[in-house]
Amino acid sequence: MGADILVVEDEPAIQDLVAVNLLRAGYQVRKAFSAEEAQLEIKATLPDLILLDWMLPGMSGIDLARRLRLEPRTRDLPIIMLTARSGEVDKVVGLETGADDFVTKPFSPRELTARIQAVLRRRAPHAAEEASCVGGLQLDPRTHRVSAGAAELKLGPTEFRLLHFLMTHPERVHSRVQLLDQVWGDHVFVEERTVDVHIRRLRATLAQTGHDTLIQTVRGNGYRLSAKPKN
């Protein structure tokens, strides 16, 4: 399943064109015609990326981007600004506001999807749908397969998402709360210890090929995935 993209655009023709091309490219698409609608969508579920029009009725796209960058929950949310403004000063303003990229109208669907992939690879690698390999363990999100050499490992959907996130963020320590937000979704309310249960299940499956040691417990902090021996 492709990344979840929120398209915030007040011109129906442009919004529909963008949405159709993103769906063809395999993305999930949500729509909003204003910054206020976008805030409701984001409150319900964080998208993986926002395509945000600069000029919107009511609150502008620039003002919404500023607000998102000030809030801890949305501070790291990838944002691509869409605008008819092509001046250097406008681009600087957009980037200084916190936008990850700046696409000038009119743009080709091919260019837009390439920009989206580049931003996702940089800011949200777990949503970029690219294969990962750590310590001989391979995961392909497009085919939903995990393998080690010729051996294929069968994982449940939650364990797959958990391993995918850890493999796309190797060497980093993640708390249980961070893992709940990134793997289960910040709108889902479950106990922190649920993470421990799924880590145990994941390790049990990885033990079949000797890769359970990739997932390390960092006492008092959480978990990380590393091919390096634990200190």
C-alpha cells in the first residue's frame, strides 16, 4: 500500500488531476480544499506527505505550513508547496517556512511524482516503497516479502510494518511511544506494552534465520535495529 498523501488545493480541476495521477502511481490520496479542512484531516490521521497550495481561501498554505512546523506532532511532516509563484524570493519564503520542496504550476505529473519520491526517501523512508536490506535481511514493501538468502519469512501485518519502520531507520533508538505513533498510527490508542508483544513475535520469526539479534533492546529507552553487535 502506497504512502498516504493529503492534497490541499482549492481549484477542483487541479486537485482532481493531481489525485488521479497519484492514485495511478500507487499512492493513497486524501483531499482538502482549504487549510481548515486540511487541519481536520491531519488531526484525524497524519498523512505521510502533504501537497500544499500556497494560495488558499482563508488561511494561506504558508501560514498552515508555519503552524505545522511549530507543533511537535506535525513538526517533521513532509510538505511540498504547490504554487504559481516562480520568483526566487517566493521560493526562499516557502523553504524558510519549512517546506521540503517547491513545485511551480504548471507542472507535469511525472515531475510531481519524482519530487514526492525524493522527499519521501529523505524525510519518510518507510513510506517510499523501496526495498531495504540490513545484515543480510531483505524487506520489499511492494511485494510484502521478507527474506534472508533463499529463506522467506512469514510475518503478520503488524510485525511487517514494525520491521519495515525499523529497517528504514537503522541504528536509531525508538521509544515505545514513537513506535506506536509510527507503526500503529498516532490516532490509535493501545498500551505501550503492546510494542513488547510484537517485538517478541518479530524476534521469534527472525530467529529462524538467525536475524533476531538485529533487534536490540536499549534499556530505559526502547528498541533499535542494528547489524552492529550491542555494546
